[in-house]
Amino acid sequence: MGKKIFIFFVIPLLLIIIFIRYSPTLADSDTILITGEIVNVREKPGTTYSIITQIKKGETYEIKNQKDGWYEIKLPSGKRGWIANWLAQEKLSPAKTNKGLVTADHLNIRSEPNQSSSVVGTLKAGDEVVILNNDDDWLKIEYLSGSAWVSSSYIEIIKTHQPTADIQDENYITPLYNSTNIRKKPTLKSKILGHASSKEVYKVLGKEGDWYKIEYASGKAGYIAGWVITGTNEVSNNGPNAKTIVIDPGHGGRDEGAAGANGTLEKDLTMKAALLLSEKLKEAGFNVVLTRSSDAYVSLQDRAELAYIRNADVFISLHFDSIEDSTVHGHTTYYYYDKEVEIAEMIHNQISNVIQLSDRGVRFGDYYVLRENRQPSILLELGYLSNPSEEEVIKTHSYMEKITDAIEKGIVQYYSN
């Protein structure tokens, strides 16, 4: 009898504990706001899979998973389906504290979520903000003793509870370089837990954005930046005594940069120029590294950090300018530290010698990739996309050949002195 009473009380208690332990907490769920007019919900993440239903703009859904640019959502029926992430905007959960990094060199903080509201402060690239909420294209952030608003286009969100993406082909990885930093969280600002060896193989536990979560010791895990592991940066090796040039094609991926008067995208032109320049520098005997070799987003912080990791002799960031006044034209070269003036002038003068664009001179520039770079660095603005006639010149192959020849000559001249 006593044994029956014991079972009668204990089993229900165990069921209650299990229910509490494993029931999902809805307050911790991420949600998305549908931004497309009519959005197809598919059986699996991909446009080739069957459509199971359609949803409309303005509706909100709970995110259950993320994979390869797709959200898995929970439908009102209880079923799950997948939608393309470019057709929705993720809403921040009040139960979480999200942080973000500023990606623009100068970002206005406004009193309300619109361009006409008053500017109450400014932020620089690399500044960290605490995000409280979002409203369409604006983020509400902590500011002074209260809150304010910034454009979401220039904030890279660092989520504290980011879902881990599925691992496909890379179950084990090896760092490209010895003493690669292993960090506590998937961001360069996170604490360094240890260092990975280029002679060791590490098991991959998960992937968050561009970061790999690895097991680096028994029972210990941390994060390594994917671009230090995957080898996506184009590299040449002309020997240990060759100078190392890091070429930085500005923008990329979701960051398109300036758009020309006739639709030319800055990110495409900088990539074209970088690939041409890379080949010419390799033939001239330099070791060359690209901060990106495809249409991929790379943060400003990662670009500057890469120059340090590769011990660059010089870092050259390529850009094309834009301004509201479409009559402005010409090319400009920027530096941040006085020690960079000489190479900036040599490269700038070589460019001026071969192109017909107006010479806007060599100037001081407070840009993140210059200011926060521990290696000598310059930034080239190679013409104005906002000027219609200049845009037509800039996008030609002959122009690309001329400016890349000039940059190569300027570098060779500098290191020949």
C-alpha cells in the first residue's frame, strides 16, 4: 500500500518537473515582421521546394530556425515553413539585450525614427550600442540617460542568443595561421580564451554568421573568425622578403556602398579594381591579400584586423565617391597618420598622371579603416559615381586598367626609394 502511494505522488511530480524544464519560453523567441507584399512559405529553405501557403506584409511570425538566408517560421496552424529572409525584418525581443556595432564613419543619433527629426549626437564606426527596439528602418538605442534612434542600415547587430546555423561540409577545420585567437563570443570585441594552432585540427560545434564555434580543449569551446580559417582571402606568396599589400575592396554583400546616377554599384567597382590590382602586384613580386574576394560583407573592424594579422606593409582601401551635388567630380587620397603621407602622395600622383579626372588632393581622413588600423594605410576615392558623366568613365575597363597600373607604380616607386 505504501509503495502505491509513493508512486501515485512521485510520478505526477516528475511529469510536472519535466514539463517545466522542457517547455519553450515564448518570451525568449525572436519574431519577424513580413515586409514583402505576398510571401511564399515553402516546405524547406529554397525556391525549388513546394509552396505550402502564402503570408502578407505586416504580419508577424515566430522564428524557429535560420539557414542559408531563410527563416523557419511557425504558422497559426502550428505547422512550420520557410521564407526568404530578405522578405522579412527581424524584430528584437524585449526579453533580450542586443548590441550592435556602427559600420558608418559618421552616424547621426536622432530624437525620433525619421530623417527630419533633430540630431542629438553622433557615432563613429566601431562604436558599440545597446539596442532596445526597432521600428521599420530605425533602431532604438540607449543614449545618455534615456534613448534615441539611429538608422538600422549602419548597425551590425550582435545577438546574444543567435541561433546556430547548420553545419554542412566543414566538421573539422584548421586555422590558416598559428596563434589564431579563440574568443568567448562571435565578435572581435569579445574576450580571448586562448589560441589555436595552424598545425592542429579542431572539431566544429556550430557556426554563427562568419564565426565557427570549435572545441579547443576537452569540454571547452570558443569562436574563431571564419575568414582566418576558410582561406577565402586571396593570397600570393612571393617569398618571405616580399612586401605584403592588403587590398581592401570597399563595401560588399548587403553593404552596396554608393549607387551611381545610372545605377552603378560601388561594391562591384571596388571588387573589379581590387582583382585587377591584385594580379598586377603579384606579378611585380608582392605578397597580396584581399579583405574580400567575392560579393561578401566584411565588417570594418575585421578589415583593419586582417591587416594586422597578415602584418601588412601597407593597407589600401578602394572606394568610389558620392555626394548630393552631382556636379562634384575628381579623385581624392586619404591618410590618418603623418607617416602615411609619403606613400599616399606617391600613389595619388601616379593616378593624377594617367587619368583626366580633377585632382582633389591628398587629405587627412577620419575613416575607421585608417584610424583603427595598426598597419600603414591609405584610402583612395577614385571618382564620383554621383556625377553622371564621371560615372560613365569610371565603369569602363580602360579606366580600371589605368588606375590599377598607377597604384601599382606608386607602390613600386615607394618601396624602391
